[in-house]
Amino acid sequence: MQELALRSELDFNSETYKDAYSRINAIVIEGEQEAHQNYIDMAQLLPEDEAELIRLSKMENRHKKGFQACGKNLDVTPDMDYAQQFFSQLHNNFQTAKAEGKIVTCLLIQSLIIEAFAIAAYNIYIPVADPFARKITEGVVKDEYTHLNFGEIWLKEHFEASKAELEEANKKNLPIVWQMLNQVEKDAEVLGMEKEALVEDFMISYGEALSNIGFSTREIMKMSSHGLSA
Ligand code: Y39
Ligand code: FE
Ligand code: FE
Ligand code: FE
């Protein structure tokens, strides 16, 4: 009931809303841009899957354009410097893994962690979005499940050989996600998105992905606990 009362108070044209939107919208645009490039990079590391990965990279580029339109529609200028900073740690870790030819780490960062983050953010955003952004986000989130699924299937097929690298990459990158969630908490709340709901949705998607890949419940619990103190 309180949720409903809060939601009805959202004023998409208020300065408070637009100020928070200038950062969240930028984060999403930058995320889509980086995801676009990450799938192109992974296509180089996985020539067998090149056509599929290029198809996914093009979807990310369309997502970016959709979210740019959402910002314009609210007359908001996205703060792209803020967003680059927001993604810099995951970005650097992806770049390092790519340079070392560590495709398993690249897949964990982009196709599991970032996709699960996107799915959580978009699912929680849809019910509180302005009507224009809601329509766009509903289309986008369907694609993000396809992206997560690509990572799941590849890692499931290479599970035994990937397991140790996945555990290491999880330990290194999951704490960064908690920091990112903490950083975005206040702005998300202005948009009607609760951090608790974001964390819950993220852990459901990420945990389900780890399960589908082949990790046991015990292993998933252990991996999920990493970085909780961040
Ligand atoms: O695969 C993708 O399309 C992912 C790039 C997009 C990431 C979106 C990250 C959203 C975080 C927003 C946090 C708002 C509460
Ligand atoms: Fe996307
Ligand atoms: Fe995606
Ligand atoms: Fe709250």
C-alpha cells in the first residue's frame, strides 16, 4: 500500500526526478554501449560463435538508442562522465581479461553479471517508468534474457574446464556489483526503484544462471556470499 502511495507521487517532469534520471539514464546508455563493444570483443575470442555474438552486439546498440530516446523524451541530458566512472572497474576487469584471452572471465562479467544487473534494473524499472520509457524497456528486457542465456549455454558446455576461472572471476567482480548498487541506491529510489528489490532480482537471475551452468546449491551460496560486505 505504501509502495502504491509512493509510486503515485512520481513526477517525471520534476527537477528532482530529472536530476536522478540524468545519472541513471547515462548509466544505462553507457552500459548498453559497453555491452555492444564487449560482444564484439568476445566474437574475436570465440570465432565459432562470431555470427551469434555480432547479432547480440547489434541488439545492445539498439538498446542504447532506445534509452537515448527515453532521456530526450524527458528533456534530460545524460551525465556520461558519471556513467563511465560508474562502469570503470568492471570495464577495466573486462579489458584485462580480454587482453589475456580469458573468455570465461569475459563471459562472467558481461553475460552473467552485467546481464543479470540489467534484467534486475529493467524489471524493477518497468512498473515505475514513464509510459514512453516503459514500452522501450519492456522490449529491451526480453533481449537481455537472450544474452544471459548465451553465457549460460556456453559455460554449461565448458563447465569443468571453466569452473576454477569462474569462481575466481566471481570473487573479483561480484563485490564491484554491490558497490555499484550502493552508489546508485539514492538515485534509483527517486525513480521509485528500491535497492532491496534490485538486489533480490539480481541474485535470482545470477543464482539461476550459476545453477543452470552446473554449480551446486552449496557452491552458489558460497559464491553469492562474496563481496556481501562491500
Ligand atoms: O547487457 C546489457 O544490455 C547491459 C548493459 C546493460 C546494463 C544496464 C545496467 C543497468 C544498471 C542500472 C542501475 C539502475 C538502478
Ligand atoms: Fe542491452
Ligand atoms: Fe545485454
Ligand atoms: Fe528505501
